[in-house]
Amino acid sequence: METRGLRGRVLLVDDEPPLLKMMSTYLTRAGYAVTVCATTESANAEILAKPDGFDIAVMDATMDGISLDDLARRMLAANPSMRVLGASGYPVDMSALEAIAPGRVAFLHKPFTPQMLAASLGRMLGAEKEKGV
């Protein structure tokens, strides 16, 4: 895969098809390589197949299947440089994940605009570049 000019490789995990499509379209246009998953199980399979294939995962925190906490732990363990951005319209405690992966975990409250999503990704991936991770 050509990575020159690429802003990052994003795994989008959400069970709301319109939101998944909107996020994917916007991020692709913004220069990200995007893989979409409508289930936590398919996201887990992607990580198992390509542990180093993503820079960041954007995950709906309230999906059926594998919990955000469990799936994020698997992702963070499989790829030591990966970031996880949890998203939900409900309050979510991400402190346990932040404790095991400082600076690699954040939360974005729904509803958010595509620009807010892109800004969050930029901050998280920009921090990686600044620290040389």
C-alpha cells in the first residue's frame, strides 16, 4: 500500500450503517486509509489478521458483542503503537484503558461532526509523531 501523503490507517467500528458510511467517506476524503467493521467480531478478526495494519481504531463503545474494554485491550496488546478512540452518546469510563495505555486512548462524545472526528484523530496521531513512537 502506498503510504506517502497518507494521514493514517483507521479501523472504524460502529453498528450504525449511516454513521459508519459518513465517517468512512469523510475520513477517506481527508486522506486516511479506512477499513470499516459493523461488528466487534469483524474488528477483532481484522486486528488478528493485520496486527500492524492500523494506526488508530474509532470504536462505538456500546455495541453488542465484544466489549469496548476487551476489544481495545486486544488491539493495544497486538499493536504497541495503535491508538483507540472510543465514541458513544453515553458516558463511558475509559480510565482502565488509559491506565494501561497512557496517551493512546481517548473518548469522543456522540453526536460529533466529521470535523470533530478528524480533529481528534489528528491530535492522537500527531502526538505519536511528536513523541517519535
